[in-house]
Amino acid sequence: MLIDTHCHLDAPEFDADRAAVLAASRAAGVAMIVVPAVQAADFDAVRALAGAHRDVGYALGIHPMFVDRAADADLARLRAALSAARGDPRLQAVGEIGLDYFVPGLDRERQRQFYVAQLRLAAEFDLPVLLHVRRAVDHVLRELRRVRVPGGIAHAFNGSEQQAGIFLDLGLALGFGGAMTFERATRIRGLAARLPPEAHVLETDAPYMAPAWLGRARNTPAELPRIAGVFAGLRGVERDEAVRVTGDNARRVLPRLGALIAAGGG
């Protein structure tokens, strides 16, 4: 099953043609899409988007690039939203959460406080996490060792093989998408090729992280089949096999996907 485990379908870049984007995704063979929130103001929107489409799940969280503008009360809003959605099969994870040490000027200590608080909420509600780990893999892992959560995904992974192994040992998978399609991305492509089969899930991060063939054009979930083809080529397997394995991995680390599929999605 072809699953886009990370797609910002609620982004304003899709406001003009979201229905057409979804139709093109389905026509391309994408069976499921997971849409993470990035701030408390988005919680209702991603929940409504998933509620309107059988093949869309959602996650709730506060992105590290948004914590500087977030209020402390937003963590209480997140807890209330997670509590209200306990029985909702469309809710897949707490995310997108984590740390970003790439963007200059972000308050790292405030990022850490929000990240740890959201890990604790994931543990409390027995939910996996969708992690943002840009230039901060070791610090993300340090907190993840302290607050154990039931799995999840390290989105857009670009760490070392050793760091990848730690995520796997903690029950997470690693997200691979558009960055992997650039020939100069030798480390990411090497990880795609060498890590064990249970390591990988596929994602687009649309409308961001466009694959090589799009240039500066907007990314969409309809690019996932071609991304899967690149991944299969790097691993030396048929595309159908790559889709099967990564789909199985996604359902393993996001167990509520199974409930969503059984409820009529996918």
C-alpha cells in the first residue's frame, strides 16, 4: 500500500485546488495520506480535512519552528484536543514535533520545553510521534530516550547510520522523500539503500521538499509513486515490493492506520 506518511495538505499552497490535488493523488495510486498540524490554530483544520476524506489521517502537534509564536496555553489546547479524539481512528500521532537547529534565531530552550511536553502527551495518550529532527538528531534522541513513546517516524531523516539504528531500536521508522531523489544527496541515498527493510517509510512533505524533477514547482502527494520508484532503484528491488514493505512499516509504526483502513479508508 502506497502511504504518504507526511503531507501538509492543509497548507495554503493547496487552498485553490485541494480537491484536485487529492483526486490526482488517488489516481496515482496513493492509498493513504497523513497530515500533521504545525500549530494549535491548525488543529481544527487538519481534523476537518481528515473527516472529509476517507483516505486522510491527521496528527496534532506544535512544530519547533512555531513554538516562538505559540502560547504556553497551546499545550493545554493540544492535550484537550488529543483527549477529545481518543476514539477517532483518523488521529494517527502527535506531530509534527521535535527540534530545528537549522533555522537561525529560534529559541532552542523553548523548543526543547515544547518537545518534551509533547513527548509526555504522546506517552500519556499512547500515541506515536511524527518528529522534526533537522540538524538536531542527537538532542531529539536524548529526550526520546528519557520519555518513551509508542513508536513513530523521524521525518525527513538525514542523520548517520548509527543514529538511524537508535531510532529503529526505539521503535521508530525513518521518513524518506524528495531529498532522496537528488543524486548529490549521497548520505540519504546510502541510508535508503543500506538500512534494513523495516527502517523506511515514504513521504512527500508536500507542498515542500519537492523531488528533483519538479525543480521549484509545488510538490504534491501525486509524486509519491515516482519517489517510491527512486527508492526501489536504490534498494535494487521492484517498485511493488518497495511499496509493500514501506506500507507495512507505516502501518506498524502508526498502528491507527489499520483502524482507519478498516473504517473505509485506503
